[in-house]
Amino acid sequence: MLHSMTGFARQSAESEFGTLTWELRTVNHRYLDVQFRLPEELRPKEQAFKQQVSTVLNRGKVECSLHMRRSSARKAEMQLDMDLVHLIRDRVSEISSEIPAAAPVNPVDILRWPGVIAEPELDAEPLIAEAVGLLDTTLAAMTSMRASEGERIATMLETRCADIAAIATSVRKRMPEVLDAARGKQRERIERIDVEADPGRLEVELALLAQKLDVDEELDRLESHLAEIRLALRSEEPVGRRLDFLMQELNREANTLGSKSADAETTKAAVELKVLVEQMREQIQNVE
């Protein structure tokens, strides 16, 4: 099953600490690149969170944000550093004595002073356990979304594979007619220049011409690549890089088919193949 590298998931949970919310965003990337934004209390666990994400996701640029809104009960436990408050008061009094006209200090401004409000320390272990469990839930939601998008991409790829197979079959059926027409043109050229050709040499030249224009080998490889793509679409493993390689091979065969073309229909078929391959390649850039 294919998985897209693009997705979004947001999950929240209430706990004794307040409301925890994980937000995950992923976009396509050559490798797995995981970045975190964490509350101060959980920053030491960033590496553990990265390992947790890497067990689920294999490729993509992943932005993980954890937001924590403390519960009202926790806020009620807010404490003041009275020693710091007294120190600020004394310094304000000194300044007021030197500058009598200075406006009085608002107590709210003192509360905003760094370090005046001392929030109680959290017990990190239960908080970490809550964050780990919620991250698992969010990753599951992300995986579901990426799988849904991957299913859409797989359907599109299957359709394009069928279109390519139909073009390859059509070209193969027409090849005897194309080769006969090429041989006829070669004989007409010889007749026009009114030169008596050695029958044996002529047959050799016509055989070389047929060999030059023959695309059976290219069509065989094309069909083989299609079989590999269909096999990859049923794989449970990440196949984005393999599919990208197969797109290069399909494009190579389409180019060769165009270079060997001996008539307008074959040229048109080669162009249609390249268009289909490019459509597939654009989608595969987003496959894990």
C-alpha cells in the first residue's frame, strides 16, 4: 500500500497538567527530516520523540509541535518570589527618592518582571507519558491520512500503467506494417536512382534497416517495468525511491521508441508515453 508524504494531524487530550495538543505536518522530502517545537519541560525528551516518529514514518519533512495549556488548578498554584518582589520595591523606592516626579510603579508591572512569578515544577515523568501516548494517537491519524492519499495516487498510477500498456500493444501490432512500409520506401529509392542492385546486398541492407527500426526489445522492457510498478504498488514497504527509478527507465524506453520511429503514428505514441510517464513521476515525488 502506498503512503503519501503529505499529511496533517492534530490531536488533543485533557490531563491533570492541562490540555496537551500535538500538531503534525508532513511534506515530501528525500529523507526523513523531523523537527520539534516543545514546551520547556519536555525539550530533554526530543530525541526520544524523534525515535518514536521514525518507527512510523520513513520519508518526509515532519514538523511536530506540542502545545500545553495549563489547567486552572495548576494556575491557582502560582507562587511569587517575594524576595525578588522586596528587592524590586526597594530599588523603586530609591529611584523615586532621586526622581520625585516619576510616576508610581504599577504592581502589575512588577508581576511581569522575569522570575517574580514562580510556577510550581511539574512532575516530568507523568507528563512525558501523557505526551508519548498522545503522539502515538496523532501519528496513527497522520498515517491514516497519508494512506488515504496514497490510495488515490495508486489508483492514478494503475490507470496510467494501463494506458501505457495499451500504447505498447498498439505499437507492437503495427510494427510489421511499419517495417514493410520502410522496406518498400527503400526499394522505391533504389528504383528512382535507376541502379541495378545486388539482390543479396539489398536483402542485407533491408535486414539491417529492419533491425534498426525494430522496437520489440524496448517494448519488452517497457512491459517489464510496468509489471515491476504494479508489484511495487502492492508492497507493504516504502517504494517511493523504487518507483522514481522505474519512471526514469520508462522515460528511457519512450525516448528510444521515439528515436527509432519510422512513421508519424509511432512518433505520436512515443510522445504520449512521455506525457503519461511525466504525470506519474509528478505524483511519485510525493510517495513515501
